[in-house]
Amino acid sequence: MTNPDQYIRFDWAMKRLLRNKASFGILEGLLTTLLEKQIHIKSLLESESNQEDRHEKQNRVDVLAEDEKGHLYIIEVQNNNETVYFQRMLFGTSKLVTEYINRGDNYEKIRKIYSVNIVYFQLGHGTDTVYHGKTEFHGIHTGELLDLSPFQKQSFNVDSVSALYPEYYILNVQNFDGVATTPLQEWIHYLKTGLIPASATAPGLNEARERLRFDQMSKGELEAYYHSVDDLNIIADNVRMARGEGRIEGFNEGMTEGIAKGIAEGERRKQVEIARKLKQAGLDASAIASTTGLDQQEIEEL
């Protein structure tokens, strides 16, 4: 029986369904909940247009949105483990800085960029579900935070240096424990499970209930959806299996190495004890060395 709280997964919807104005409310809700300020999306942009080679094509952005103030929002979903994902985030924002400024414009025209990364694997080493990164400058002698001058604050209409630079958000949804008590946790719960309980009230989730119902998909879309979900489950199982086999192999290798080391240490202790008795019997150190395999200096220190 179908779970009434089950909806189309956000990662699948990002690539196929959330590409039109009717879906802005869902994306606006996610950004509003995450950034804790009201976000109104003006348009969705494509970031592939200026990518010239195959490598860059693979590093495309899932959704690139623009708000009414001209700020840009990268929203990217990554299901597969990627070691260099931190660098990929940097590449994405750096590319946008240059893509969305016209040649000859002053630097003050550089857009504010928010990079929102929804990852379904363990990125880095940490236990939180949401991480935020921004650029700040601290004095190496005083520790003080470098601030904008009053004229700069007035000119740029911001309060801090960090407001001029890209900001990064990482939603590591696999770390979520499944108990949602805040609007942001309600969103993360949906991102991880595809479930939107009737009690969830976070911005955008009501729109998701309307737009991301299974009964709105065609038969072909449903088949493609379930095929994609099956593929992701297979990948996740393979990763878990590989990790489990790696742990077992490492344990076995450690046991073998430990046993061999223990035997070697026991043999050495035996030789040391023999050398001590031979030395007490007055045997020459060189003769003891040839008998036990220990070096003469070690024998003399016994």
C-alpha cells in the first residue's frame, strides 16, 4: 500500500520537474528555510552555456536561480561519493563569478552567490546535517575581524566583508536521525526519505505536496523514476558492501600481522634470555652474537 506521506524524491525532481515557474515555490521554500530570510526567485538560469569541455559538462549545476536582487543560488544534488567535491563547489562558484559579469564592468557588479549542496554521502568528517561556510578575514596579531568602512557599507549595501563573497551550505542528509523538530529539519527529513508528514509546515513543503505527487507523473515518468531509485539503492548497497569487505579484510590483515609480530617478539625474547645466560656463564660477546643472532652492543648492555 502506498504511504500517503510519500512524495517524489527531491533529487529526482530537481533534474526533471523543478524547471518551471510553477515550481518556484518549492525552491523558494528550501532557500528561505535554509537562509532564514525571505527568498523570491526571479528566474531559473542554465549554467551549462559557457562550459566548453566534457569535464565541465560533468560538473554542471542542477539548478541555478536568481532572486529579485540579482543574487545567484546554486542548488546541487550529489548522490555518488566524490572525493573532490569540495573543489567542485569552489569551481562552481568561481565560474559563476566570471560568467555573470559583463566584460568591462566594475568589480562592484560581481554577484553574491549562495552554493547549496545536498549530498547523499559522507562528505568530509563530521556528524552535523548542515554546514555553513563563508569568507572572513581575521588579524593574525589582534584576532579582530576585518570590517568594511562606513563608505563601503553604504556603497555595497551590506554590513560585512563576508556578505560580498560566496557562501556555501552543505546539507549532509545521511547524518539526519529522522526526528524533525524545526522547519529546516522537516526539509532535511524530506530530502532524505521523500516523506512529508501532514504535520510538516516548513516553507515550500506544502507546494511540494501539490507538485510532487506520484499520481501527477505519466507511466513513462514513473518507470524512469523507479528505475533511478533502484539504481541509487544498488549503488548504496555496493558502497556498504565495499566498506564492510574493507573492514573485514583490514581486520584479517591486522590479525595476521599481529600474530606474526607476536611470534617474532616471543622468539626475540627467547634469544635475549639465552644470551643473558651465556653471558653469565662468561661466554665471549661475539660468540653469543653468532649463537643468538643478536648484535654485540645489545649483548653488552644485558
